[in-house]
Amino acid sequence: MPFDIRLPKAFRSKMHPDEKMDEIQLSSSEMAAIFDPVVHEITVLVADICRKCHEVTAQRGDEVRPSAFVLVGGLSESPYIVSKLKEHLQQSYFDCTVVTPPNAGIAVGLGAVHFGLSPSCIASRCMRQSIYTRTLFEYEEGDKHGFHHPKTGKHWTRRLHKYVSVNQKVAVGFKYTQVFSPASSDATSILLPLYCSPYSESRYHDDLGVKKLGELEISVPANPDPTKRQVELSLLFSETTFEALAKNVETGESQKVALKFEAE
């Protein structure tokens, strides 16, 4: 089946008067020769996305596959590319549909403009990663990274403490707070590293998929009363980032750092 392509006005204005035309016609083979290399790259990318989605969700035990792909950008307005992508998805993922919104070529740009003019248009977001900190826990049978503290004599391990889970809906302005205490009475600071992971039940910082986002270190003055040496760690979620704030509960001393949702 031939394809009729309307020529842009700027292109038509440069044509010789005897050759002026509004449209050109390409055969199916000519269209395929132009677009098939691009179609192949797109279908490989889509297949990789589906594979990764399947692997990540299988780790959680629910094995979810994408139910739809939303196409944006100029190429998504090409009927040939859309038809080829639909054909590929029907062969591989029978329940997956392809959606092309109106004005697909500028859909992303319009979204950026809406956000720039009215940041409050984002009321919540779905977390693409779980967020953790790493802290000390009393050792349990089977734990990795176990060690005996030389002064307290207790058996400890370092494990991840989860703040929010992947796919959790988080409202803008949501604040999650947890209080930590130093492991020993003579510790002068508490180091709180932050991690992200595509999994909701990561346990250790060296588990599959866990990446370090950054760390906060907050000083804790000497005091025989352990309740006066506590550190409060809060995560405050905004439209596109979140802030981590560590505060000494007794003195009010604080440290703040802005972090991206995903590690590089």
C-alpha cells in the first residue's frame, strides 16, 4: 500500500515552479527502507523495557507486565512506526496496547510548560524506587555483615531501613521521620547513608539493584542520658525531588541535602 506524505510549506517554496506539488507518494518498500532501521531500535528498546519490568516484578513475586505504551514525540505521529510497534507487541505481549495522545509531537514540551507555570499541578507521584537508610540492628541468625562491638560487646549488623516503597503513591509535601540513636555512649556522630532500589524488600546495601544516593553525618554531643543523643532523620518529598534532613533532637543542629529520585 503506498503512503501519501504532505510536503511542508517551507520545502514546497524552494521547488521549481514546474515541479511544485503538495504531496509525494512512497511505495511500501521505500517507506520500509527509510523507517525499518528506526523501528528495529524502538522494538528492541520496548522489548528490553518489558523484560526489565518482568524481572523486577518477578523478584517481588507479582510478575507484572506493561499493559500499555504511551508514544510521544514526532516519530509517534508516523502511522507506519505505530503500526509496526503494535504488530511487534501483539506478537510478544498480547495484552499490551499502544496509545498516542493528541499533539504527540509536543506532549512532553506541553507538560514541561504546565509544570513551569503551575508546579502545583503535580499533587503526588508514584515512586520509581524504594528509598532506604542503612543503620545498626541487633544481629539475627543468618544476617550478613555481623560484628561484635568492641565496647558494648553486643552483636550487631548493618541493614537497610525502608522509608518508602517502589510504586508507592507519595503526596507532594509528604514527610517521613524516624529517630535514631548512636550505637555506643561515646560515639560523637551518626552517619546515615541513603540508598535507592527498584525492589521493595532490599535488606542490605550490597543487594542486587541497591545504589547509594548520598549520606548525612550529624554530630551528637556526649551525654550520659541516651534520650538526649537522638538524631531525627526526615525525608520531605516535593514535586520532582526529595530533601533529606538530619537533626539532633537535643540541640536542634541540622544538616540538609537535596537528592534526586534516582541515582545515576
